[in-house]
Amino acid sequence: MKKELITISIFLFLMSFSIKSEEITNGFLFPDYQKGNVYFKNHTVVGSLLNYETVTKEMLFKQNDQVLALGLTQTIDSVVIANRVFVNYEKCEFFEKKSIGNGNIYIQFISTLLPDGKQAGFGGYSQVSNVKSIARMTTTDGGETHQSGELSANERFKAKTHFSFWIKSEGKLIIISSQKQALKAFPNNKQKIQSYFIDHKINFESLNDVTGLLNFCFSSHN
């Protein structure tokens, strides 16, 4: 009983704001809420149904009939959803952490909502050129203000998602979005990596391309 009370208290402590899942039709990393665990820095582990929303960059969880966002993310070590690991970056978003070769890659999801059509007569949809029907909802928790998009019921949106890739160097996350940055991150193997670029055309927004590149860089790293 005591353990259950502690678990409930933790979730109540972490609530930042409430948001209806049906109001956001795109931007979720998973098609539905998945079983997962939140691992805290104090070694507490709490299980829940979780999803990551890439537009507002909030880690969401279901509690009863509500969908809530995790707050006080500085207390969280990692979140695991469907065997995928996510770590908090600068208290404002989560990166997915993947092991590749002798190192790790951190994937940043950057999504923008684009209008996909406004409801017209006879149940159809027409294209719109702006996002005027997005409202803002703000609440304050612990002195911090959080925002979330609230979409109009008669307008459809789609999320355009871009990916950025990071690695950890000397305890800090650094972005790898160009050949120059990759060479700077692995200075001891500059010649080998330059040869890799000659043989491979790298799209720095492609997971496969960047994973292949960093796998080579990590395996060549002394």
C-alpha cells in the first residue's frame, strides 16, 4: 500500500498540464500509447503508458482518462518506451539514445505542424494557407510556464518531422550535421573519415546514412 501511495505521489508531482490526445492528430512518435518505464535519478522506477509528442516536445503519459506531460524532467534519468531509450536534453525535450558500434547516437525529433485541410461542405476538406486556428494553453507549475498547441476540431494537420543527430564528446552532446562537424568530433582519424566521405554520399538527415558514418567513426576512434 505504501509503495502504491509513493507511485501516485510521484505522478501527481510530475504533472505539468493536461491535454486531450484527440486534439493533436499528428506528431506522436508512436501510433498509440505504449507500455514503458520512467527511471528517476533517485533509482525509482515508475511504469505507465507513454508516448512522445514531437511538436510540443513533451513526454506524455496516461493516467486514468487523462493525458499528462512529465514535468521536472531534471529528476529523470531516462524513459524507456517499447524498448526504445529516451534521455532528457537541457530540461526541454527528449532525444532517443541508440547504441551503434563502440558508441551512442542521440536522435532529436523536430516537428512542425502544417495545415492538411479545413473541413468543407459534405464532409470534405479544403486546403488552408495558415495555422490561425491553433490556440495556446498555458499553466504554471513550480514557477515554470508550459505551453501546448490546441487544434481546432474542424481543421486537420500533419506533422513534418526532421531529424538531427548528436554524439557525446567530453561529457557534452554535440551535433553532427555536416562533414566538418564529423571530422572535428573525431580528429584522431581525420584521414580515414575523409576517405569515407569520398566513398559515401551522406545525407545528414538520414538515420541510415548518419548511423553508418558514426559506426565507422566510432570503430576507427582510438
